[in-house]
Amino acid sequence: MNLEIVLTAIQQEATAGLLESLAVSSFAVLQGPAGSGKSTILQALRTMEGGALLGASQITAYGPAAVEEAFFRMIEDALAEHDLVLVDDVSLITNAARAGGHGRVHLLDAALTAILAEARVLGKRLVFAVEDEAPWPVRRRALIVRVELRA
């Protein structure tokens, strides 16, 4: 059963913005509040462009390792199979790292720096969906597309 993804005008605009960003950059961020349709936009982008769609909830499949290592491995595994990797719910990962203290944020930054470098060398593209700001290594390398709640 193939269900068509229906996007609002605002979500269509954000999807177009992501496609434009990925045409000129390997990395993009979809930023917007909870309920703005980020997951739906990523699903639509995957339908159009292919690739892997990952969520923070999938980290549990990687065992009891630190969240940063599991996050890195999840993305690394997806990059081995796909040219485009869409990562939803990144805010959940950054919040978990922040809850672990200042050192945990640096571990997440190190993991992201490594995965971004690997993706660039391999010619792969990454899109991260966040509620607030993207983690620093992503923010400094990616184009940001914002989506708002419908008025």
C-alpha cells in the first residue's frame, strides 16, 4: 500500500528549500518547532530523493553504548548504504548530551565533526531536523531551512 504524502504550502516551501540547499551544499538543517511537520517533510524528501530516514528512537538498536557513539554508528551505517541520510529528532540527542553535562556535549560535537568529515569525503549528503539550534559542528557547515507552524 503506497500512501501519498500531502504537504501544506509551508511544508512544500521548506521541502523546496531543502532541495535547493542540497543542490549547493552537502549538509542542511530543517529547523522548526514541534508540530511543524519536520518528520513529514523528511518523509516527502526521502520519497523524492531516496536515502535513509533515521530517528533518535533507532539508537536503542545499537546497544548500551554512550548516546554519542550510538548516534555516530547509526549515521555511519546509513552512509555506507545511502548517498542521502535524513536524521530526524536530533534535538532529542542534543538534549540527552546536555543532560549529561558539558563534557557530553563535546563528545557529541566530536562525533558529529567526524561524521560530517566522513560524509564530505564520501560525497554523501546529510539533513538534520531540529527544534532549536543545530549542534555547533552541523550549524557551522550546513544551510538552514526553517519551517513554522501554520498560522
